[in-house]
Amino acid sequence: MQGVTDTISPGSIARCEKLIRPYVRRTPVLSIDAADFGLMPGPLCLKLELLQHSGSFKARGAFANLLTRKVPAAGVVAASGGNHGAAVAFAAMRLKVRAKIFVPSVASAAKVQRIRDYGADLAIAGDRYADALAASETWAEKTGAMPVHAFDQDETMLGQGTVGMEFDEQASAIDALLVSVGGGGLIAGIAAWYAGRIKIVGVEPFAAPTLTKALAAGRPVDAEAGGLAADSLAPRRVGDRVFPIAKNYVHSVALVADDAIMTSQQALRQVMRIVAEPGGAAAFSALSSGAYRPEMGERVGVIISGGNTTAVRFD
């Protein structure tokens, strides 16, 4: 199939799912009416990946890496805005391997504490994800630790693709699926699973339009890296291995403002008692703000991808 490599395919995602199943949660799907949020009435399915181990979907990719690759005595190293680091730290703890995690200064206190609670050696490196990535690469060269990339790695995308496989089993009737985008590992994995069978819509902040700029340029290019969700949705550019899959199977990308993300966090809390971090609520904000408008009768799914936050006020 065009756009799905032999490595990142529905078959390889299914094999990965069997391998990581003992280590990850099958997160629930809530089927509701969009009218509950004051939107045009219609079926809406929310996939609650914020209930995954370590607080986000990233645990899937972390276990895929540690279970399929030979981990050296020096352990593993990862760069992260927070969620990937927590996931790698959690997987390393469960599998009893050493982990070194580099995060930028924008990483939230909740994510930093979670990484430390899992027993990883944590270091603050620079102000943005790109700074932490550079520090992690230096560490890997110095120590021989195995790097676990947050998004632009086959094993990572395979693990994240199991979100799509699982959602497909739980909500097979959806027509469109909204997925938040940072480096693109989640949307690439999910898009590879569906391989054009449904409409995959990326959602990213105006302040970090990585996939939007890549699609406009025809290749990954540097983009802004800021905004409310900078600790999870603001790498400098979308992944090189991510891009071909996204180009072929992502239908469109909706851009959302920080205010819309914050409003969607509040709505999820008030209506559903779901506490999502900014990056976790971004996909839903495309619906609640009107940045994405479903077609008449369209059945929509949304990935609520993370909940590692202590920074949201609801009163």
C-alpha cells in the first residue's frame, strides 16, 4: 500500500500490539452526543489515552522499543517534553533497566515529578525539546545507552499505532478521527493502521504548526515551537519517517489557538470530569472551537491523549 512501509503497516502494528499487550492498558472509549458540549448533535467517541500507564499514549511506544530492541548495559536514554520521558521511565522501571531522561525547562512540574517517581535519572537541558534531544544524543554517544526517540522511530510509531488498532475494535463505525500532533508519531501510527479507511485529521496549535508547515513545504521544515502545549506539541519539526505516512494518509490539519485549548480543557472537566493536559485536549479543541466542522451525519472520534498536568484551574 502506498505510504505504508513494510515496517509501519497494519500487520506490523497488530504484531506489536500482541507483544506490548501485557504491559499496557486497554483504555476506554466513551460514546456520547456532541450536544452534551453545546455542539451540533451527533455521535462522538472519546478515546481516553490519558488513563494509560504514565498518563499518556506514550507508554505504548516506550514498551515497543524496550521489548523489540536489545537494551545495552548502559540502559536507555530519551529526550522529551515530559510525556515520552515519563513513559520511557515507566517502561524501564517495569523491565528493570536504567533510564536517563532529558527534558527542557518548559516541561511541566507534574511530568518532571512523574519521571523522578519512576526512578529515572532526570536532567534539565535547555528551553525546548530540540535542546533536550541534542543533550540526549550526546549522552548516547558518550555512554552507549540506547536512544528511544519520542516520535521519529519505527518502534515508537508501531506502539502508538496500537491506539488506532484498539480504537478500531472499540468504535468501528467512526468516519473521522481527530488526533493531536507534535512530532507526529501518534498520528503516523494511527494513520498507518487505518491506511485511508477513515478520515484522519491532525490538530496542532497555531504556535507549533509542525505538520502544517511540512505539508505546505512538501517535506519536514522548522516551525515555531511555543504556546500553551509546548511541553508536548512543540518539537521544532515533524519527523522525517513520520512525514511520508502523514502525507499519504492524513486528510487535513486543523490549527487551534491556545485559548481554544484552554476552553476545551475546561469543557472536558465540567461536562465529563476528564482532566486533560493542554496537548491531551488539543484534538478536542478543534471540535469545540469550530476549527474542525464535521460533515452532516459524520461520526467523529477524538483521542484525548494525555493527562499529566497540575496547571489547570476550573473555578
